[in-house]
Amino acid sequence: LLVPDDQVMVSPATSQANVEIYKVIDTRVFENVPITVLFGKHNNTLNTKGLSEGLNVSVTLSGPKNVLERLTRSKLRAFVDISKFDQPGVYTAPVECWVNAVGVDVKFIVPSSLQIELSTKTAPKATVE
């Protein structure tokens, strides 16, 4: 407000205002995010069933709209950790996702888990003639 000095007197000369700024929070879905399998050292003696190549998940993220708009699939890493399974059997392992973006959270992963069957590897049989 510009006022000629001789017409209006404003007191005090300075004032303070509180302004609240809200971040716009949004969600975004990334389809067909490939799953990486984290194996342990003992997994080389076990066969895996249910972990074929090309497994993908859908990941729903929540966070600041401006961050989600710039986010690319390369900043996401969906994974299933089977390193703790060291015996043959059928296991259910959760699918997790790491996101390289500040303020972004994973809300949903579909499917949220995988069923994995581990069996003992057998050595190839040699034929002696």
C-alpha cells in the first residue's frame, strides 16, 4: 500500500504476518516395476520355484506432487529378500520397494508378497560306459 506521507500515518512502521504453506500431497502409480531377488550365500544350494524372470509389481507412492511428477521408474527398486530362507520348503516373502526420493512413501505394492518354493539342488548324474 503506497500512501503519501503527509496524509496517513501508519504505526507501527513494521508488522509481522504468519503464513502457512502447505505441500500438495498426491499419489502416483508405477506399473510393471521389475522385482529383484536378494539371495543369500546358502541359496546356491537350493532351486527356486515361483521366482521366474520378468516378475513385475505395481507400486503406489505418496508424496509431494512436484516430486512425484519428476520421479522416474529408475528411482524405484522393488525386491524380495529370500536370503533368510536356508532350508527346502514353501515360503511367503513380502515384496518391498526402495524409493530414491525425499518425502515419498510406498503406500501399496501389488502383489504384496510372493510364494516361493525352495528345493535341494541335485548334482547332475554322470553316466559311465
